[in-house]
Amino acid sequence: MVEVRIRVNGTTEVVDLEPRVSLLDALREQLGLTGTKKGCNQGACGACTVLVDGERINSCLTLAVQYSGREITTIEGVDHPLQAAFVKNDGFQCGYCTSGQICSAIGMLAEHDAGMPSAVTEHLCAPETELSNGEIRERMSGNLCRCGAYNGIADSIQEVTR
């Protein structure tokens, strides 16, 4: 066991973990933050997406010990207009993927604001890229929704960018 200092949602927690425990399992099982979901546990669905220092990551693919001292934000620590937009635009159905979708969208918006291109960005050197429906869908493609609420998710993201 190792002592790990994890800063989550503005609070520093000290937990004793085996070095091979994923960040996802530490959040859910050690800290009781169950808003972050375990979907595929292979990094393919995005249900476990959290923000680390403002960047989105799949918490099932990372070890908790790697993030000692870094700022982790889970859905429990999010206060963003996307949450209301998801409700308004029916951006969720069963809700299982919603926490990962929202965290991923926040990270995606930060990437876009920083000028990072996506696979569908037409002009890679353009100072600004329109966040079109195609851009949103490409940038969010790592987050799956089994219910198929993709239109509501894209509409929610577009609403907060207007």
C-alpha cells in the first residue's frame, strides 16, 4: 500500500492504495464519488471521463498514484451551464453516461478554445475554428451513449457556445 494525496473537487484526500488501483476505482471505492461511472473499464466508452488540471481523461485507464497532487474534477465538482443545457435539450436519457459526457464536453470546449484542431477541422492553421455540429460530434466521439441521446448532447454543447 502507498499513501496517495489526491486533490478532488477542491479538497485534498489522503488514501492508502495499492499502486495498481485505477483512478476510477479510487474515486468510486475509496472516496465515495460514484458520479463517475464504470462502463467498459477499457477506455472505449468515456463513462469514466474526469478532468485533471482541466484536461479530460479516461479515469479507468490511469493509476491513481499518477495523479497525486494534481487537481481532479469529477461530476460532483462541476458547476457549468452544460448541466442545465443537458436537461433543457434532452441530452440524456438513462443518465449513465451523462457525467462522462459533461466532463468530456467541458474538456473539449477548453481544447477548442485553445485552438486544438480535430480530425475534421478544415483549416488546421486557422486562428479560430467554428464549433459546428460536425466538430462537436468528432470531438465527443470518445463518449458513447447507449440510449442514443447524441442530438441532445450536441444541441446542449452548441447552446453553451453561442
